[in-house]
Amino acid sequence: MSKVGIGRGVVAVAVCGLLLGGTAGGAQAAQAGQPARTIQPTATCTQMDEQLWAFEADQVVAECHARRAARAAERVEMILGDPPGGTPAAKWHSENPHHARDFAERAATTDDPMQAADYAREVSAHAAVLSGAAQPVMEVYGLDLLVETKDAGRKDAELAARQAAREAWKAAGKAANQGDGQDMALNVAADQAEEQAWQAAREAGWLS
């Protein structure tokens, strides 16, 4: 099984700075009299044209990550009634009930593409656990280290949905780690993987 951490997991100081960055950014915006950005449920990096990417406008890129994070958080909320990951996933979620929404909100309040991509990856990881596509094995600096699960005994729509949730988590990780949140191709691939996870989850009957 390959191990993938939810967070960047560099050093404790870096992680703490990462976790606090979005909240501080939102507070500063509020103090400056600027309206806080709302979480958008559908629009993502895929909708950005190449000209926007060429300008490397950090706020625009960060926003597209935030929209993907919101989409993944929405997926989390819709599968909570009967998590496909079973009892372990439900128990884990009960210990982290606001994890997905909190990170989606952090993504929505930062203009840093790297931070926003990290937050989006966190939300996708949460969805992967609830979908039975991953499971936490230990905690590192307050963040869970996940491993991929096996799909033995799964088939048809359930198998496809588990695999799609896993691929969305991996694609979000690549967008954050390999592209530092600013690689157009990796971000578009993450968006497409998230949309596929939605479609597969719907076909498996996971979404309320």
C-alpha cells in the first residue's frame, strides 16, 4: 500500500503556519472591509482559460482551488448518512466532524495558491476516507497519514466509486505537491477527477 499524508508534513512549524494562514488571511480581509469570499460549489480551475493562467494571478488560482475544495466538502456531506467506508470511516469522521468544511473555508479565505491547493487536498482526503478508498494509520503534526485501502470483494458501481474517490484524492495531492498549486494541467486533472468522483458516487447510490 502506498502512503500519502493528508498534509504536506514538512515540519511542525510549517504545518502550523499553513493551518493558520487561511484564517488569518480571512480576518485581515474582514478588517480591511473587504467581503469574505463565499465557497462556490461548482466552478473550478477547469473553467479558467489559458490567458488567466498565463497572468499567474494568485488570487484567481487560489479561488479555483477553493471551489474544488467546496465541491469535495459537499460530496463529504452528502455521503454522511451511510458512509461507504463503513464503521471505521464513520468513527473517524465523528472525531473530525468539521474537518472537510473547515478546510474548504480556509481555502476560500487565502490568496495563496499553494495553501489553497493544500486545503483542497485535505478535503479530498476526507472524502476518500468516507468513501472507503483510504484509511488513517497515524497522526503527524495534528494531521492524519492515510494509506490506500484494498478493493477486494468490491465490484461494479461500488468499486468504480471507491476508485474514483481515491483518484480524486491522489490528483488533489499532485496538484498541491508536484505543481505547488499553480500547474494548469495538474489542477485541471484534479478538477476532472473530482467530477468523476461525484459521478461515480452518484451512480453507486452514495449521495443523499
